[in-house]
Amino acid sequence: MLIGAHALVFSGTFDDEGLRRAIEGTKHAGFDLIEIPLMDADAFDSASAERMLRDNDLAVTASLGLTASTDLTSDDPAVVSAGEQLLQRCLDHVATMGGDVLCGVIYSAMQKYSAPTSARGIENSRAALARLAEYASQRGIRLSLEVVNRYESNVFNTGRGALAFLDGIERDDISVHLDTYHMNIEESDLFQPVHDVAAAGRLGYVHIGESHRGYLGTGSVDFGTFFRALHDVHYDGPVVFESFSSAVVSAALSNTLGIWRNLWQASDDLAAHANRFIRDGLHAVRTIDLH
């Protein structure tokens, strides 16, 4: 199991300077892995990132959220094609960096929708993802679809919803990405969804985030139960800390995510605390086997 941090904990931009700050900050905080958001795939220098990752001995994954102009659930074939082309470029970046996962809201736009998605939109997304999964598999990469709350997608908002969506894709190499921040809003608890998704063989990625996006353990997320569930199902994939503050994140992304107040200022302190919190929590549930 690799314990990681989202790059936006450290930097809101990902030119060479921003990448270096994020990668070195992640390493200094004690993490094994960094998740890099590919917010500008055209400008991103994945070769430079690969060198920095190698120098810091860090594993890498990548993520992004699609926009209205690249929404795979659009009824407009040109928009779906634009989304598919963008995700192909992102997969090329992941391959160059030596990563093996592209995750996030990569099945629809990451936005608040004003109406339910259409049956045609769902099928457009499924068909594009099937093609993308094949493209990814040829590069040793897998896709993982993040389950987000109702204000960030209208396709699915629970683990069971994600499984139902994936039932319509004839591939078993696309996984589900659970996030405690979103689960705390949408799920009945933080235990059963882990078991449901794992039992289907689909649990592939995990985000650890507090209810208010700040310091772990200071909000309402039941991390003890969540860690217990991960232990029960023998999960050994990435566990990645995610937190946002408008002191670090770009103004545009802060607006998209609704980051209207700063719960932290010091990235290094926040990250070091999160690394200890996650490792201590996972260690504690492992000791239950001794009881």
C-alpha cells in the first residue's frame, strides 16, 4: 500500500517551479506517492516531472476533472471526442512519468448539473471509457472513476451507483475511486461502500479528505470505521491525502470546488500531520488481528 498526497496540497501551478515544490514537499512530508492533477495537459511537461520523481524516489498517479467542453456525457459527439482526446493526452503523460493510474472525474464534467444526465449521455461516456481503458491498458495504466457528491456530477454519487455504471462497460479493468470527503456527504456510512465495491473487485483508489477539507481528525469524517473497512477487504492500493485551501490552490479551481475559506496556510505542517494520521490509523486497525 502506497500512502500519498495530492499535489494541490503544495502548489496551485505545475510549471517546473510548482512541480518541484509539490514533489519535494510530498517527499519531505514522508509520503510514498504524489497525485498530480493534469489541469493543463497541453502545457504539462511530463518528462521534467519524471526526472523530479526519479530524483525524489516517489511513485506517481494523475487525476483531473473534465469540463463542459470535454464532458463525456454530452449529447454532442464533438464534445465527447474532445474529452476522449484530452484523456488520451493525459494517459500519455502518465506513461511518460511512469505512473499506472489516471483517476478523478473522468466520466463527466466536474460541475453542478441542473438536470439528470440522459440515457444517451451515459452511453456516450461508457463507450468512450471502454476505448480509453483499452488505450490505457496498452500503456500499463488503469482508469479509476472517482465517486463525487451531487454538486460535482450527476452520473453517480455512491459506490453502488459507480458499480451500476460500470456494469454497462464490458471491461473489468476500470476501478472505483472512493473519497471520504464525498462519502461523508452521500453514503449512509463509511463501512459498507468499501465492502460493496471491494466485493465486486472494483476498489482501486482511495482519497482521504476531511469533511471541511482541512486537517484530518478535526471534522466529522469517521476515519476509524473507514480504515477498519479497508483492512477488512485487504485493500492494498493507493491511499492519497487530499486537501484544498485558496491560499495554495488557483483562484479558478477554488471557485470550482467552493473553497471559500482557508482552514490552513502551512502546506508542510498539514501534509506531515496527514501522513502521520493515515499511517497511524491504518496501523491501529491492523493490530485488531492480535485481539
